[in-house]
Amino acid sequence: MKQPVSAEPPASAATYVFVICRQVDEDVLSRLPGITATPVRALPFEGLHAVVQDVPAAEADRQSWTDRLSDPQELERCVRAHHQVVTAVAAQGPAAPMALATLYSSEERARQALGADAARFHGVLDRVAGRVEWGVKAYLPAAPAADGAGHGAVPARVPAGPGASGAGRAYLERVRGAHRAREENRRAALRAAEEADAMLRGSAVAARRLRLQDQRPDDRRGAQVLNGAYLVEEDRTASFTQAVETLRRRTGALLIELSGPWVPYSFAGEDGARGDR
């Protein structure tokens, strides 16, 4: 493995930071396209390396990046490029991913700011070494609307004519019963999600509850009730995934999705370094 070479950045260039690590392979970095046309390279600081790329100053202001990331195609390209660099570096050893569009006005400014946070980066790298992130999402199964009442909507009027009063009361009672059943299903799903999270934490080094994602109109799954990230020892992957399978068999109150293993993005920040359990 070649020793990393810190190339001289062009004049008037900002510095984009992908990831912090302890070791890099310059051959690997040279093959990564990154986000701009300049080479992906290593920036040494305080016994660590930041994997960076130069961004022309004219393209590095806040408005330029707001416009860039507002374009869905450009956002997807940047996310994929960022993740590609992080994944390649993490394959060489523990890595602390930086957030998308982490920019400093110059290389010197990047070195100063990152250096001031070196102790935390060392702690994060110690924490994630030999560990991976798994994501578990759980959803309330979508239930069909009863008697055409769509999501529990009460009808504007009841049938007219002989016997209408009794028919209307029966119809409204069915609607109320459907409301009660849906509410009980929701409460059962929330209880099951808490139990699932507690069980999975027992197989993880650390865990985080992430913000629940809104349900899209075209999503046939029900409302999301769990969005968890779990930091797991690499050699305990089989036991963790088996725990998820056990949960799937044990409860019909949830639809459970497992994703990973990932670079520990959710545990690279301040909260992750402390171990949010």
C-alpha cells in the first residue's frame, strides 16, 4: 500500500471532506471519481487522514450547493459519489463518514477545523472498528377501508327510505367498529415496535432511533413505527439477522425491513461517539 500523498490544491479552491480514517490506499483513491473533476486525495492531520477533493471556489458557496442539491438528478449523483468514496475507504479500516456537502473554504481551514476535533474522531474510529451498521424499519400493515369509508371517513349522509334509520345506525356502528379495530392495531404495532427495538439492542453494541419517515401516497406499506440503526460487531452479524427473522415470525403486527450492512453513518457524529442507547 502506497503512503498517501497530499497534492497541492489549486489556488482559490475550497475543500470537500468525505470521510476521516487512519489509513488510506492512494491507489484506491486515485480510481474514485468523487464529486468534482479534481483528484480525490488524502489530507493528513493529527495522526489521521481526511479524504478530500478540491472544489473551485466559484462553485463552493452556499447558494451554489443549495441549487445543486435541489436538483434531484444532481443530488442523486452527489449522494452516490459520496457514498462510493466512504465505502471504498471503509474497506481499508475504520472510517468516520462526514455529512454530504461538508465544505471548508480552504485546505488550511479544513486542517484546522478537523484537527480541533481530532480527539472525537479518534474516539469514533475506536468505536466503529470491526463493527457495521444495520438498519431496521417496521411498518403498520396497511388495512383496507371498511364499507367504502376510506381511512375511517364518516359518510355525509345515511341511506334514505323505509328502514333507513336502522340501516344508518348499523352502517355507522360498522364504521365505528372499523375505527376501533384500526386504533387497536396501531397501538399493538407501537407496542411491538418498542419490543422489537429492545430485543435488537440486546444484540447490538449501540443503537439509535432515527426520525420516522412519512408515508408516501404510492407506498402500500402502512405508517412507519420504527426506524432504527444498530451498531453490530461484524462477527455477530448472523445472530443479529437471526434476531430480525425471529421478530418477523413472532409478530404479525409489523412489517419488518432489514438493510445493511452499512458503514456506520449513524454512529459517526457526536451522539454516535457517546453511544446513544
